[in-house]
Amino acid sequence: MARQTALRGRIAIAAGSARHLFVHALGGLVLATAVAASADGAMAAGPGEPAQLPARKAIAAPQGFAGVCDRYGWACARTKGSTAGSGEHLTLAKSVNSAINRKYRQVSDQKQYGTAEVWALPTARGGDCEDFVLAKKLRLIEKGIPAERLLMATVLDAKRSPHAVLVLRLDAGDYVLDNLKDQIKPWHKTGYSFLMMQNPRAPQSWEAVLAGGVFAGRRL
């Protein structure tokens, strides 16, 4: 536990933010890579990035995620869903992304719950990035997209601040639904540093990703 706490602190420093950590221990590999990338100022995706985000290794869920699978069974489930093509799924995702972004206003967990990190569906007051992610995942599952194609992920945004997004996994690649913008982009065109993501084969567990942004073009 002491080692994990120390690593969390180091990752926060390397990312340029000590607030609202989404990650637990990502290991010394993350620290070394993030520090080196930070020195270079690299934020754009490197050449030859894979269409789908890579899975590095199993890892503990983000801070505040505990209990989500119990409260919202659909958030960690695998479903058959619709057999619609990727184009239809992408069109539907664009519509839902914009609708949820318009429906709720952004409010921090600290203001709403009095604590730093709570993963929950938005309330009448609104929600933060994780709450938007949950709302979008639920809506898309209800509309027939298989749950295992809708993967919650944590990132560092373009300002290297902790952030959460929803990844739509299509055969053509991974696309990102974001409460900061209505446009849906392939993951490697967001400029984000992807830290961890739900395991599509076992959505109750998470995997380290370490791709894009400060990790772009680096051998891990």
C-alpha cells in the first residue's frame, strides 16, 4: 500500500497535476515514460498508432470506482446488443454524446458530494466527467450497442489534467466520447494521454493502456 501511494504521488507530479488522481499504481514504467515525455512536451499521437488502444497489463480500478459494478450492473456487464454495422453505431454514439453533453451541466464531485472522486450517474444538479461517461454508456446500451464495446477510460487531457472519457470500440478502431466536446474522434487524434481502460473481456476489471499524448511514439 505504501508503494502504491508513493507511485500515485510521482505520477501526479509527472502529469503536472496532483489533484483528483484517476490512477492507482501504474508502475515505474509510467513514471519514467511520463517524465521523459513531459520534458519533450510531446502531446500529439505518434506515427503508426494502432486503431485500437493497446492493453498493457491488469491494474487496479481508478480512484472512486469502487462499488460501481454493484450499483450499476450494466456498467460492468457483457451484452450481445445490436448487430448493426460500425457506421450505425458511430452515428448513434455521436447523437448520444451531444445529447448528454447538452442535458447535464458540469459540477465537481467536491461540490456535489463533498469528496474528491465519486463515480455516479449525473443528478439533477449535473455531474463531472465520470458521471457523463456513465450516462452515455447506459444510454448507448439501452439503444442496443453491446456493453463490451463501450469502455470507460481515464486519461490526461490536452492540458495534462486528469479526465475520463467513454471509448466506443468498433472494428475500424476506438472512438472517444467526451463531455468537453461534441465531436467524436479516433483515440489517437484526441491528443489525450490514455492511462487505463476497462477490460472488454472482463469489464469489471481494468487494464493499463499508456498510449497517445505523453506516451506517443515511445516504446513501452
